[in-house]
Amino acid sequence: MQTELTVPVEELTPRQIVAELDKYIVGQAKAKRAVAIALRNRYRRQKLPPELRDEVMPKNILMIGPTGVGKTEIARRLAALVRAPFIKVEATKFTEVGYVGRDVDSMVRDLVNVSVRMVEQEKMEEVRERAEARAVERLVELMLRPRRRRSRQTVPPPLEILRQALGMEQPEEPEEAEEGAETDRRRLKRALTEQIRAGLRDDETVEIEVEEPVIPFLQVFSPQGIEEMGMDTDTFANPFLPHSRSRRVVTVKEAREILTQQEARKLIDRSSVIREAVQRAEQTGIIFLDEIDKIAGARSQYGPDVSREGVQRDLLPIIEGSTVITKYGPVRTDHILFIAAGAFHMSKPSDLIPELQGRLPIRVELEPLTAADFVRILKEPRNALTKQYQQLLAAEGVELEFTDEAIEEIARIAYEVNMRTENIGARRLHTVMEKLMEDISYEAPEHAGERIVIDVDYVRAKLSDIVKDVDLSRYIL
């Protein structure tokens, strides 16, 4: 997520956080205020004395609202805004301990994996300049290295041709030839280095050696789940993991990026990456627990509902604060922010067990979207669907324009289809827009350089049958 902030993200006020969320999400002011306050409280907590800091627990949030109104998007944009480790999980994927399926601890392990990748990428970006310099040095050596023919006879680099290209004189005496060759090699290395950095040799090919870890396949069933059986494959520097070497012929541009990644991994301290990643997951991690209403409801003695209450009881210690063992070490969940969400059509928040309700103290009810909201969604956000289609067709050289009346008609039709079938919120706009743009997208390469205006008549011609035919509209998800 790209933002234009004038203050550090950790010092954003709740009002500024809401303003940033407004750039991508329409409406839902109550939910935005709730998450903004929760995020600001994290910053306030860091300012407290250490003895008091551990006593301040995060105020977990329960979002209540129909699908497609922005629950997931609010949580995802919030995490992207502050560059916090974030994962989304569905409560329906978990089962009570003793049943086949994923255990609730796996979401904490997934969060730590995300955090490790984030920190590793940040550390690699910090050393990228040094890594690129070392990668270019390796590339120069590879390009100057004598090549081998199929008969395995060594063929020296054509120094005579290189001398001519660089305007060098041919030495006559053997000693002069040897000294001249060494001088030519140094000059050639400098010239090659400048050319590679300038991108002048990007399209040439070079043979490089790629080192990849060999992942042993182990299938083990255990209470901790199969995901914990995986070895640490995020690093190529694991001395306990066997590696395979293969040679690949790639372009200089590709080789430069591959070698830069290899050199960057060598320059960063893996142990410090893991320590920082675990600390970041514990202190700033966000877990979005969706479909929590699906594990709420009356008890059942048989069928798929048998472990619903058991899943809630397994979730309770994670949200309350416990230690989860991961391949990176123990991780505390005390200060991870949990944002639970559900439509609660068939159940109520009070159907959750009382202990779990108490761990989700902030409740926010999101409003269903209206036709006017759909109009704003199509026009205002930075990633609005109309803007996306305009950019996609601009890549084909087609200028696309939507009239205001057309956008209002699209919104009206989407809203009406929602009312007559299942209400899936703003997701309806995606399929309605795809149906509207089907012919234009198909024929776009044939209309390069043209300008296409979508007006209200075109919208009605393409979408009116959907509204008229209820059975047909049911097929549009």
C-alpha cells in the first residue's frame, strides 16, 4: 500500500489513520474509528514504563456486518499502513483438538512466518546497494572466465578483440604481452562493470550457478499439525540443509538480480532477523479471524457442528494470551491484536461462549451498503474498479471513459441484484463490471488509439436483462 504520509507511521493520530483508510474504503466510520483507536493505543503503550507496559492488553475487536461491506479490507489496509505482520484466517478451518484438521495454534505460526519474510525483505533492502556491488563483481568475473567447449577444452577470452574494442595496442614482447594482458584485464573489468551498471549488456546471456535447498519430504501426523514439520527453507545459508547446485543460462539482467539476492542473504544476520521478526509478531501482529459466527450457535451432538464450542475454547487461550511453540522459538500472543468478524445471520454474538465474548470487548456493527455507497465505491477510492479498467485498457492504447449517469446505473443495478438475490455487498460490483466490460475487453486490441465512452444506454443494453430475469441474476455471484 502506497501512502503519502508526512509523519512516521507509528505516530499517526486516530484522525490521520481514518483519513488514510478513507482513501480506499467508503463509509463504515465506526469501524474505522475503532481500529484507529486500537492502533493508536499500541503507540501509547510503547511510551509506558516497562513494568506497566506488560499490563496493558490490546482491546480486541468484533466486527458485525454482512459480507462485502469492508470488514476484511479495513483490517488489511490497517496492517499495510503500519507495515505490521498480518494474516487472515477463517474460523471454519479450525477443529477442536482431537479432530482431524488445523489447530488454532497454526495461525500464530503463520503470523510469525509472515513476519520473518517481512523483516528479511527489509534487511535485504538495507544492504541491497552493497549486495548489488558484489553481484556485479561476480558477474564481471563470470563474463571474463574462460569458457569450455563441449570437448571440455578451455578457450581463453578473446582479449585481442577486446583490445581492439577498447582501442588498446597489441604488445610485441612476451613479457610486455603478459603485463599488457594483466593491464588489459583490469581495464576490461572496469569497462564491463560500468557497462553492466548502465544496463548496456542486459540482453547478453551468462551461465551462473544457482544453489537451492533440497527439501526432504516428511509426512508426519502430530497434535501440532503438519505445518510445524516443515524445515526452515527461507534461507539459503542453512548449514544443516542439503543443497543442490545447478547451472543456468540467463540474461545478464536476470543474473544480476539472482546474484544480488544471494549476496544480500549472505550480508544479513539470520539470527537477528528471527529475533526481530518474533518481537514484531508479538508486539504489532494483527490476526483477522473471519467467519467467527460460523462457530457460534447451539450445541449439537452430531454432524459438522460437533466441535464448534470446542474451537471457541481452543481459541480462548490464544486470544487471552499464551505461548505457542514455532520453528523460530516460543511466541507470546498477549499483545497480538485480534480482529474477529462475522455476518451473524444465523446466530448472535451472544451465542459465543461468555469467556470469548469477554476477550472481544469492542463491538462494531457495519452498515449494509446502499446504491449511493456503490456510486462512491466506483468513483472515489484510489483503487476504484472504474480506474482499474481505465488503466488496464490504457495498456492496449484505448482511452476509456465512464459518464456519471453510467456509474449511477451500474450502482443501481448491482444494488437491485443484491436485493433480489443474495446480498454480497460490494463484491457484486466486480461481477457486474466484468459482465459490462466483457465485449470491450475482448475487442480492445482492435481499437488501439480510440476513445470509448460508456454511457447509461450502453450499461442498460448490457445489464438490463440481468435485472429482469431473476433466475439469470442468481448465476451472477
